[in-house]
Amino acid sequence: MTASQTAEITGLYRYPIKGLTPEALPRVTLRRGETLPADRRYAIENGPSGFDPDAPAWKPKIQFLMLARNERLASLDSRFDDATNRLTIRKDGEIVATGDLETAAGRAAIEAYFSENFQPELKGPPKVLSGRDHSFSDVARKVVSIINLDSVRAIEAMLGGVAVHPLRFRANLYVKGWPAWSELDMVGQTLAIGEARLEVVKRIVRCPATNVDPVTAERDLEIPPTLSRHLGHMDCGIYAEVIEGGEIGVGDAVAVEEPRLV
């Protein structure tokens, strides 16, 4: 692949509450050193984690409710409203919990739902966590995750033609136009999207969350072992850090910048 080849953003998503529903966005403004606005702003603690909201620090995802172990989360339809900080959770079309996540009463309403409905998966009382501008990412840095749809199509071929829903990978950006797996060689390179610039910092090692169908909530595939058998690793997708801010949106081109001459 040459640096002149470009991809196109086909999907743009944020995940306000770790483990819950992705929310599609048409456009968003990226800021230097930050995630997509409100991405992984909250998490649901599964047993005491030691997280301090006044001094927020990264914790491993095993401390929270997550699809890797709690696939039933995918059966919930959640929506977060930025203006009111209100989370609304629906199950089979019916509202089962709602609350302002910036108030004690609102958090308690959400916690009560998980306490009543997620036994015996709970290791302790579930607790809604937030830490100002902290992001409950799987990695200890603020990143934007990117999935190459041609790599998803390659996984489908590895599985014998089984359809793989791209949202299994819970990425922020989905792109088309790059050859399958070429993104894995972009670590250290800069991506240009309009005025925004993102530096690719890490390949994404996939976990069992990708085995869960985001529509049916069934754990029906074995994606990480399939990657390991065919490729010798379990990587699919890349993390990038925003090094120059700007507005991006669906339909925008993603170009790999030529290295600057020193």
C-alpha cells in the first residue's frame, strides 16, 4: 500500500457508556489529545475497583460490565443525551431504566436495574462511574479506534463466508478503501482527515467481545482464535491519537500522509 491511497469514513460511532449501545454520529469535532466527545465517558463497575473519580486513573476492563464476559449487555438499547446527561435503557422496546448520570438519584436508578437483572454475573454492587473528562478505554491513553472494513471481509472469508457485523469491533471510525490488513502496518504514521491529524499508535488485539453478535446478543463466533490460526496474531484495527483537531464526518477521505522531510 502506498501513502497516497485513501480510505473513506463509512461509519462514525461513540460509546457513552462502556459496554452499552454504540451511537452513530454524522459528524464530530476532534480535539487534540482527546477521544470522540463523550466516548466511554461512563462505565458500570462490577465489584469494587478502587476507581477514584477525583483522581481518575485507568483500570482494566475486567473491573467493569463488558461484552467480553457479559454478552447480555448487547440485548439492551441505550441512548445518552448530552444536554441532560440522561441515560435511557430499553429492553425489547420498553424503557427499563432511565436517569441523569450526573446525579446520585439518576445513577441509583441505573444501578438498580443492573443489580436486579445481571445476577449472577455481578461481583458486587454495580456502580455507575465517571471521572470528569476521563475515558474508560481499553487502553491507558485517549484514542480513536479505527476498523478497516476490508479486513472484516477477510475475516468473513476465514470463517467460510459467515457474515460478520462490523459493530462487533466497537470502533469509532469504520473505513473502506484500504487493502485488508494494510492498516496494521500504519503504526507510527499520520492519518489526515480534513484539518484533523491522527497518529496511529497501536494495533488492537481483539478480545472475546468480538464473538458477540451486536444484534442478537448471542456469543456465536470465535473471532480471536480464527485470527490466530490464520494470521498468527489476534490483531484487527488500530488505535490513533488526535494530534491536530478538526471536524470529521461520514464520507470524508482518510489519507496516509507522506513523511515530512527533515
